[in-house]
Amino acid sequence: MTEATLKKISNIERMLIEINSKIDNFLGMEELTEGEWEEVREIRKEIKKGEYVRDCGTLIKTMIGGKS
């Protein structure tokens, strides 16, 4: 993979982590159902473990023609 592609993936990872840290302050969060909160908690767990970011990286590699 090229340096530019790795840099872009790293930037996406940083943005996902930043989004995760701000999600509670998003307008409308207080209106989420318990099921929606569970989904948010699952995404947070995946992000902490690096799985969500890794899956996004695999998706991006596939989209640009790389191997997953």
C-alpha cells in the first residue's frame, strides 16, 4: 500500500476515535431507544478493540482494489 493510502486510513481511524468521544454530546442522544444505545455500546467496544477501525480499513482496501 502506498504511503498516501496508509496516511488516509490512519486519518480515518483518528476521526472515528474522535467521533466516538463526542457521540454523547450529539443532539438527540437522549432520545435513543435502549436498542439503539446497545448498538452504540457495541460500536464503542469494537472501536476500543480496534475491530471497527480494522473492518473499515479492510473495506477501504477492497474499495481501492487492494487485498483484504
